[in-house]
Amino acid sequence: MINIAEWVQSYGYVAVAIGTFLEGESVLFIAGAAASRGHLSMPVVIAVAAVASFLGDQLFFLVGRRYGTALLARYPSMQPRAARVRGLLDRHHLPLILSIRFLYGLRIIGPIAIGMSSVSWHRFLMLNGLAAVLWAVLIASIGYGTGQALVHLLKVVDADELLGLSLLLILGIAWWLLGRRRALNNKN
């Protein structure tokens, strides 16, 4: 399994480009945190992420335009998500195109399904460009802010407090998982 933090540390902007071309939130978040520590340049992280994300979505849009029907026939597991995108596209054309990269599980199939629709290439190009910049700024900034907050927290918290906070976090996660398990068992 790939350790995203090590991948970003080792390959820098290339990791940001590849990661954001395909999916991206985790890679971009970590790159923003790395920029907060001076390991990467925040403006370059945002620019690389915006361009790579834009190009990835444009490619998936064109794949959908040219091969969408054959692709869905070959991979039927993609059909429910493509149908969801088409339904959303009919009701919320503009907001969907601007937010598709923020919707979990639709990052790749979303542009493919939009490519299968009547949305023009030029319209998708313009809206996708705007969305890519907004997405890159937002996610990288959240990573940057989180990196800054963690550095500050680690400066003011001593080892005993950190141990106590870690134990509380572990207990909280265990409690949440048990509650989730009970809810799933009650469903069945």
C-alpha cells in the first residue's frame, strides 16, 4: 500500500500532479501540509494541482464523449454512479459541473457521465477550469492550515498531554466504531 505522505515527500510536485490527475484530495491535503512546513511551495502546489486536476477531468470528459456507452457496458458496476450523475445533471447542471470533484465516488465517473450528456465541450472546459482552481485552493489551504495547527499544537502540548489526548482519541474512535457496528446489526 502506498504511503501518501512518503510519496509526496519523495516525489514532491510530481506526486501532486499524478495524485490530483486521478483523484487527489489526500495528496493535495498532504501537499498543503508539506507547504506549511516549507517543504513545498504553496503557490506551486495549487498551480500543479489545478492544472493536473483540470487535465484529468478533461480527459475523462472526452473518454465519456467518445467511449462512454461502451465503457458502461463493459463495466456495469459504474452504471449506478453514472445514472446518479445524469440525474443530478438534469436538475442541477451548473452546480454539478462546478462541484463534481468534491462529490465522493464521482471524481472519475462524473466527468465521463457529463461527457456522455449534451453538455458542450467548451462549456465543460470553462466550468471545469474554474472548479479546478477553486478545488485546488480550498483543499491545499485546508492542508496548509491543518499543518500549521498541528505544529502549533505540538509546541504547546507536552508529552503527557499528548498521550492523554491520544488515548481520548482512540477511545472516541472505538466508541464510534462500536456504535456504528450496533447500528448495522440493528438494521439486519
